[in-house]
Amino acid sequence: MGLEEFKEIEVRSAMMGIRVTITIDTISKAERCANHGMFQVNINKNIEWSDTIVKTLYEGRPSNKT
């Protein structure tokens, strides 16, 4: 059908006849940061990183969200 193979999430645009494709990898290279992270669901709230996460996100303020 003439469609390109899907490899990753990307933004496509055409400006003045020039095709531009921006991917998450492009953004991470421009920001000079790593293109990876960690996300976990249904975890026990008593994990070893819980205190560090709360201190970092909430700057020591009490919170019941992690």
C-alpha cells in the first residue's frame, strides 16, 4: 500500500516540500539525555526506592502518593 514500516512513535511533517520526521530518539539526542526509563505497575509500596522517590519528587513534604 506504499506505507512505511512502523518502527517507533514519530511525528511526521512536511514543510516547504521537505519531509521532517521527529522521533523520541531525536528528542533525547537533542536534549543529551538517555532514551530509557522505568515504569512499573502493581508493585508493593514498600520497595527499596520508595523513600528516595518521595524525597526527590516531594522534596521531603509528606505525601501518600508514590
